[in-house]
Amino acid sequence: MTGKPLILCVDDASNVLEGRKMLLEENGFEVLTATNGREALQAFVSHPVDLVLLDYHMPQMNGDVAAAEGS
């Protein structure tokens, strides 16, 4: 941990995910990424994230299902 706020970004579109990651890191955040709801749940359980930015439409598990399972 770096002491920076940790954000989990979840999106199946790699260009969107990388753009968000770059923007957030440039503004002082630490960023974890996941490309689907299952990966997001694993990251959420494994790391003390401060904020989750979650895409709704994704393969394997939509954002609403991932959010419900993670809460």
C-alpha cells in the first residue's frame, strides 16, 4: 500500500479501462483493474478498495450482479 486512495476500475473495454487508469494515477490514486465482474469480486475481497468504478454491461457477470454479490 502506498497510502494513496485505492480505486478498483472494472470495464471489459480495454481502451476505457486503460484511459481511466492513466487519468486516475496522474491524479494521485492507486488503481486496480478488472475486466469482468468475477475478477472485480476477487480484487474487492483481496484489497481494501476505497472506491469501485464498475461498468454495467460486461461478459460473464454484469455490474449490477457483481455489486450485489460484493455487498
